[in-house]
Amino acid sequence: MSGTPVRTVAVVGGGPAGAFCALELARLLPDTAIELHDQEDRGPGAGIVLTDDFAERVRAVHPEALRLPESSYASWNETITMIDGERIASGAFGMSGISRQVFHSHVRALAARNANVRLVRGTVTELPERADLVVLADGAGSELRRERSGAFGTSVTPGRNRYLWMSTPSVLEPCFLLKDMGPGPLVVHAYPHAAAESTFIVEADPDTLTALGLLGLPTAEVESRLAGMFREELAGAPLTARTAGWQRFRTVVNRRWSDGRTVLAGDAAHTVHFSTGSGTALAIDDALCLARSVAGHDDPLRAAAEYESVRRPVAEQMRAEAAESTAWFEQLCRGERLEGHQTVFALRSRRAVNTFSRLRERDPEFVARTVARLAGRPTDAEPVDVPLTVGPVRLAHRMVELERRDGRCVLRGTDGTLAVGLVVDRAPDRPLPGIDFLAVPAGPEGGRVTRSAPAARIRGKVTLPVALLVDEELPRDEANTLIAAARTDLVALP
């Protein structure tokens, strides 16, 4: 097939990746015949999320793609987190929720309007044989990809938490609901996606769901019980499940995105946890990049290679961020201590880009309230400069040096006083006479959430101050971020 121009393309899947691939191919290659294979059932979910910046980028190429009825989307610049009965506002700048069904139908119809695109209804069970190029854009559960998992090097890793994606005929404000149910918290990701409907995703640790009797029930009963648990937040509105019972999010990774004339795009190629709100944008960008690579090369093999070389680094970066986001929610759902503004700061800063300085620049009032809660009073100080008492030592700064020996460490105050610490990797199960603080080594790899997970987990179970032991110099901004997020009380430098 090398050197043979692409004259026919079969795109399997009419979601964002498939529809935008067909739409862009039709624009760039008007003489190429395109078959867009789709089925009516668009899979789970109620709404999708796009940033305003991304939407503007799409409109620059396809002005009609986001021209939807006002009844099919909602926009916002702020998110509310409900935690321990407190409403905490923080920025979520330039976001829109869009009806999944309306968006998919609209873009699919736009693609089919092109003279060289033929919409084919029905499930595809075998690769279309006559196409010069086959694009598998049929989602994370792609059967055609699964049949060739060896060729693509596919791995699927399930997360620990369970989630249920639902909708409600009510316009909710964009929010996270952290509700302590005794055995553990239920976490809700909610946002409006239409004039009279909202997405309502409940996530929890399986042990919590078991203790609450929510696993193994008929879907109708789960809907009813959850609607009752969140009656106040829903104002009595019902809930309708959009997934077939409780699910584990599955992270899909493929070592290779192409196998001969077959190429993966969107969720068929990679998945990122829904808490990042970036899955749809990644799928659309995959589609546009693939179409442009095909249009730019006579050889479809070279086009596929170029597409993967451009998009794989982006997908891997987002997958790393999604892994941190997933880890944060799993830690939270396993009973991590809820601390109001600091927990919300941790929620916001689970992404590497959202450091203390960036959040302070973008959302100064929220950050000021967070530091005030840490300090016990309003202050202009940064978290590392909020005083802390550790045993007999009064610290003016929270980035410290420790003397370490034989599993213990010593913190020296400026007045000569000493605090004794114990190096641990788990929370002690008994009182520790003579110990003033616990020192916890940072994890060996991963991002902010993963590396600080041992300290955060132990800090949530003890009353002693916790020092995070780092093995390399930590930027002041990163230390500020970890302390403001209540992942540690102080940072011990190497």
C-alpha cells in the first residue's frame, strides 16, 4: 500500500473522534470517498465538557461544529465545592457543558452533509476490506481493536473506585459534592449540560459502596437511593443512570496506534479519567491531526506514523496528569481527612500546572481564604512562611533541614530547642512517647499527588505534624502547593 494515495477511508465510530475525522477529511480531500460507520447507541454519559479556548480553536476550522441550540449547553466561570456543609467557591474559567447526544448527532450530521461522506448505520464486526485506510474511533471498548490487541500492544488497567454516570432533569451549578457517609465519602462531579438537564457522576471506594449497600442493587433502586441521599442538593429531582451499573474507569494504552492500514483515534487509542474533563478535546484533536496527516502524504503509512509522532506525546502527558487526578480521588475516597479550603486547594492543584503561584494569580480570593484557614487568621504570608509549632520548637518557616540518624531525625529551633521525629512509611498503631513529629519519605516516582501520597495518607490518620522528606531540592512554589493542599505540614530538604 506504500505510495498509493488514499482514495477511500472507512471511519468506524461516529463520536467526536470519528465525526471530526470524517468532517476534516471531507474538507481537505473532497475527492476521497469516506464511509462513516455509526450506531445509534452513543454509549454512557450525559454531558461533555469543553473549555472556551478549545471551542474557539474548533470554530476557527469548523464554524458550524459548535453552533448548537442554547438549550443544549451551559457555560460557567466558577465551581462550588460542598464539603462538611460549607460552600467553597473557586475558579473554573471559561467552561461549557454540552449535551452529549445533541453534540454527537450535530457533528455526525455535519460530516454526512458532505457529498463525499456516506453515513452507514449499524455495528461493524469486521474491518472494511475495500478501504485504503480504516480509522477505529469506536471508543475505549472497541471490539475491532480488542481483536487485534497484540498488534496494537493494548493494555487496559482498571481503577479502584467505582462510578455511576447519571443525569438529572434539573439545572445544577457546576460543583463537587464531598459527602461523608460514615464508612467513607461519596464524591459527586456535577455540571449543567443543557437548559433543563445536568450531569451527575457519583464516585466512591468500593468498600464504602458495600458498607452503604449500594453495590449489587438493581439500577432503579440505586437511582432512588442516591436521589434520596442527595435530595437537598438535587432539590428533590430524580436521577437516571447513563451507565450499566457501577463501573471501574479503565485506562486504555496502546504501544502502537497503527497496524498496517488501520489507525486508532480518540478513546480507542487512549483514555484519560473523566475528572480531567479533557477526553472529548483529545479525541477531536486526534481526529483533526490524523486527517491533516492523511491529506499531507500520498503514503498512508507515513501519514499514520506522522500522526502518532505528533499526538502520542500529548496523549501521554495527559495520561500522566489523569493518573495523578485518579490517584487523588482514590485517596480522597478511601477516607482522607477533609479539611475545607485546603481539600479544595488539593482538588485544584492535583494537576501539575496548578501550583500555588498560578492559582494565586488566577484566583486570589480563594487562595487567600485557603492560607487564612492554614494560618488561623488572614495573612499575606505564603504557606511555607506560616508559623508552625513542632513539639517544643516554634518554626517561622516550613522548609527545614533535619539531622537524620537511625530511623529518627532532629529538628533544631533557632533558640536551640529540639524536636524529635520518627521516619515512618505508615501511620503508627500506638502512641509514640517522646516523638514530636513524623517524617515520611516522598514516593520514588510520579507527580505531585503520587509522590506525596504516603505523607498525605499518614497525615490524615495522626495528630502529630508530618514532614515530607524529599530527595532533591524542591522549588518554593511546589512546597507552598503541598502545604496549602494539606498533603504535608512541612518539607524537609535533603
